[in-house]
Amino acid sequence: MSFLAPRFAPPERILMGPGPSDVPRRVLNALAAPTLGHLDPAYLAIMDEVRDFLRQVFKTKNELTMAVSGTGSAGMEATLVNLIEPGDEVIVCVNGVFGGRMKDTAERCGAKVHAVEAPWGEIIEPSAIAAALDQHKNVKLVGIVHAETSTGAHQPLEEISKLVHNAGALLLVDAVTSLGGVPLDLDALQIDACYSGTQKCLSCPPGLAPVSFSSAAVDRISARKTKVQSWYLDMSMLKSYWGQERVYHHTAPINMTYALREALAIVLEEGLENRWARHTKNHLALRAGLEALGLKYIPKHSLASLNAIHVPEGVDEAGVRKRLLTEFDIEIGAGLGPFKGKAWRIGLMGASSTKKHVLLVLAALESILGVSGGTTAATAVYA
Amino acid sequence: MSFLAPRFAPPERILMGPGPSDVPRRVLNALAAPTLGHLDPAYLAIMDEVRDFLRQVFKTKNELTMAVSGTGSAGMEATLVNLIEPGDEVIVCVNGVFGGRMKDTAERCGAKVHAVEAPWGEIIEPSAIAAALDQHKNVKLVGIVHAETSTGAHQPLEEISKLVHNAGALLLVDAVTSLGGVPLDLDALQIDACYSGTQKCLSCPPGLAPVSFSSAAVDRISARKTKVQSWYLDMSMLKSYWGQERVYHHTAPINMTYALREALAIVLEEGLENRWARHTKNHLALRAGLEALGLKYIPKHSLASLNAIHVPEGVDEAGVRKRLLTEFDIEIGAGLGPFKGKAWRIGLMGASSTKKHVLLVLAALESILGVSGGTTAATAVYA
């Protein structure tokens, strides 16, 4: 043998960044089960199970609920390319990276996009949406980010959903960093299209994008006058593959479907409400600890799954992250955009949302920053 | 606990259909390694290794060589959306499902598509391409399928490449069912853009699409006047993520990258030429066996990786496949399009291209069809 590849042995990290989160061994074992054919009756049964579990986790009865064969951004693109036709007027809310990405993608679909903006770290006020809907009467779709991963802002949706539907538009929601960790009820909120990722609060490796479309959204797709610009993401074909017809479209990522099945089973075994409560509890403990260390949150309305904090004056942002990684194997995230070099993002998602993670990251920060009192303050929250 | 999911235990199959092929345990173990963050230095090193290995397997020096975060069809779409601008004239060769899919996708990109067609099972003759190039002087791109998975036809590319480049067009090649199993040399053939899948001759689970672009193709992308219609597949951003800049674009399917790394390592450890020879040998043995059983090939120019044969008169096509699956755990493929109900497709790809697979499927067919002589004829080829 002339070539022998080095042994493959990636290091084991503690994932507390903006995703991926720690993946339970049970999920990794499912991922490594023998590969089935994509039309094998046994695989089709797994697809059905995934759809069923996804509906429970999304809290929806939507028939068109499935996993797109790509990562979260492919889920975003799948919703937009199917719901937008060239020339359509849409509103996209932008208060961070992921709202900006949604706007860019909607424009690539040929939409006339009206942006409703808020400063990074803040939420979108319903009054701003009301004003935009009032100004633009032909808006067909309003896109908004439930959990803005770049700032940690937690967007309330109840009031906005009413405004959007009263105006006769569809509501599209980015739930990449909320699904499975932060309260979300698609049917109660009347969300028409929603996309997420697997590597956040579901604690599955990245590679699939759960999506769900309401019947109004499906009607919109059925009434299209133009073909969907993406062949790969065309829901009119994908729904026949994931539906009872089983029309071959593409070869789904078989083993990733296994992992998602197992990750969703874990979510449902814990119970959604219990899981949300766990995320809240650990967030509050971490928050108490960080604030005891003198660290300040960026968003006023923080997600339980992601804690975005200001880097204190005079502290080497990248240097601290590097020490966390090399001395503790802990990954946390850097700031993006206007927060580049100025923020840390600490994720408490899925399997990474535990008391152990909270106390460890606080202890590590105390050690590196030369401060104290964080773990004590956090422990008090658990008491 | 109110809900307990059934134990996850998919059956173990012997994969001899049109893909996926059998995945070695070594690859499945890599797949199940602990998940890293997508910007972890350890993960970036794995991406670099995958690029290096992919260049060797594609036989190219192309800088822009990487794995698209989707299955083979996403790789197809990635090449088309980046290389086509609305109004561009392109030629697409159609002699099966995958040529037809390429044509459909090119049209969705706004191309004016001139189809060069051949009957299913046949190859595209260079003279037909010459005539089309002569008739349409503004053609910017010619797309063709190297290994037509729906018919098993093996398309020669040498002469066609010369014609395409003499006409000043770029050559785009679908190598989904050939890469790693059938001779392919991107640089020698002057292929400008090529896409493949992981679940065929590379014997990795599906979920990534290896792609490679020549410098001429990169220049074409750089000279675009319009934005790429897909955000997810926009190479101008993806090349900054996979390149030295490491600009965050999306979260790559981390664990799938592990599996691809390991699958490519296996290919390189065996050696490409050895691997091609192995695929040829096992194909010839299977062919001798099938023909001894009275079964006839559909394509005159058959791939070594995929054997498409006519179902004999009076034989229950689906019934035989079902017995192969239930009695032997062997998956083979059905016919598509005009061959629906009339063809079987037997894959000998990657780890599924072995003497053991050849003799087992022949013995199983003999048992089900009540015939004999196939295994003997195949064994003679190995002698």
C-alpha cells in the first residue's frame, strides 16, 4: 500500500457555542447504523416516524412537515423559493445576521423586499410591522427570526402573527435556534412556514433542516404560476417523495435521518414542556453567574438557548475563547457583524443545557479572567 | 416518562442497487465520531484534508474543489446555478433520467436549453454534439452525464471535450455514479465543472456532493453580472468558507465530512487505478454470470459500476426484487421512466464491488428464477 491515511481521531469538545451542541452518544450510534437504500420499506418507515416526531416537536398538524436534505440555511431557502414568485412583495425583519440572510435570499427569489429593521440585539416591535403592512398593501409574506443566533434576541411572535394574518399575508419563521429548546407552537401561533436546523436545541449533528408548511402555504405553492427556481428544494416534488406516493426525487441523507429520528425521540421522551423548562432553568443560572462576574447581556430579551454577552473592556476576546478551547475543550462563539471582537455567544442548547455545562463554563471563565463568584451565584439558582 | 420511542434498529442490507452502496464499518465509525464545531481548527483541518483527497480522486489540481452540503442533486444544482445566467444558451445531453434532470434545472436557472437527445440506454454521439454546436453558435456550456444511473450507459468524453472547447464552451459532467469506480481524469479531460455523490462508488452514506470547478469555470463565475439565484449554493461565498479565508457561510454537515474523509482515505489507500480495475473485473464476472442465465444488458456501453438488464418476459419484476430483499437482504434497483417494470439495475459500487457480492446475487437470482450456470460462468472470469 503506497498511501496510508493518518488515523482519524477528532478531539472531543464540549460544545457551548451557537451550534452545533453536544450530540448524545445514543444519537451518534444511530447515525452509525448500517445504511439502508432510500426506497427500502424499512427506510420509508423511518421517514414516516421522523415526520410524526417532527409534527409533535413543531406542535403542528401540518401535513407538509419534513426534513430538507441540507443544513438550516437550506431550510430557509426551501421556504423562500417555494413561497415567493418573482415580483412578489414581501416584508423581511432584519435585526441580525439571519434576518439579513433571509432578505438576501428573498431578493434572489425575485421578491421586492421591504425590510423592517431594528438595531442588532433588539427585537422587532409589532408597531413597526403594522406600519410596514399599512404602507405596503400587497405584501404576501412576512419573514421573521424567532431566535436570532447572532445576537441572542428572543422574538415574541403572538401579536405579529395577528397583524400579518389580518393583512392577508403568510408568516414565515426562522426557528433554527429555538426548536426543541424554547417554547414554540406552530399551530397556536398560526405560523405558515417554519424552518430549523438539527444541530441546535435538537442536539443532532448538522445536515438536515426540519421544515413545516401550513395548508395556506401549501395552497400558495399549488397556485404558483412559475416553476420553483430550485429543483433540489421544489416542495411540489419533495412532498411526493416524503408523502404516500414515494415518488423518487433525490437520495435523502439516510444516516442523518437516523440521527434525527433518535434526537427527536429523545426530545419527546423528555417532553417538550420539561425540555423548555430545563433550558430556562439553566439559562437563568448561567445568567446569574455571568452577571455576578460583571458580564452584561447584549439583548434585553434573551433566548434561553443562547447567551450573547459583551466582552469586558480590555479583555482579549479571541484569546479567552482560545484558552477555553485549549485548556478546557470548551467551544463558545464569537460575535458577528457589529459584534465582531466585542461579544461572546454561549450556547445552552439541547444536551449542552445542563447544570454541569453551566458550572463548568463559569468555573473556566473565572479561572481565565481571574474573577470569582459566578459558580456560587449560579448554584444559588439551582438551590 | 410518558413516551418511550421503540428501539432504533434498522435491518442490515446488502446494497446492490443504483446507490447507496455498502458502507464500510470504518466509514460508519468515523461518521459517529464526536461532533466538532464548524469553525473549530480541528474541523478546518479535516476540511482541508477532504479537499486534498477529493482533488486526488477527481485527478485535478482545481483550487475550487469541495463538498457541497447536500446530496448529488444539490451538487448538480450548485454547478448549474453558478455557471448559468438568465438568457444563456446551453446544450444539455439527455439519454436518461439524470440528463433530463439537468435540463430541467438549467431551465430553472433561466437558460435557453438546446437538448441533444439519444434513446435511453444509448450514449450521446460526438457527431450529435458537433451538429448542435454548429447550429447554436452562442452556447456557453455543454452538460453531459458520464454515468447515466437510470440506464447504466457509460458515456465516453474525450472527443466531446475537444468539440466543446473548440466551440469556446465549458464542459459540465455528471459523475455521480462513476467517481471512484470508473476511470475519470478531470484535468486530462479538461472538464470545467463536475459533480458527484458520496453514496455510489465512494461507499459513504449520502449527504454530500463532491464538486470541482476549473479555473475557466471560476472565471465565468467571477464575471457574472447577476447574483447566483441560490444563496445556499453560491460558490462565491462557499469558496471563502472552504478556502483560506474561512468566512462563515453555513454550518457544514460536520459528521458527514468525517465519513467522506474516511471514505476518500480508503479509495486512496486502495489506489484509484486498482479500484477501477477491481470494478471492471467484478462487472465482467457479473456480466458473464447474468448472460449465462440468459439475461440481457440494456446499454451497449455498460458502466462497470451499474448493470442495467432487461427483465425476462413473463417474470414478475417487483416480485423478484422483493424476494431478493426479504429472503437475502439484497437490494437491487428497479427501472425508471420507459424501463419501469421492465429493468433491473444491479450496482457493483465501491465496497459493493466484490467477488462475494457478484456470486451471492447470481446465486440468489438462480434460486429465485429457477435457473443455473451463472455462478459457474462468473467464477470462470475470476480464474
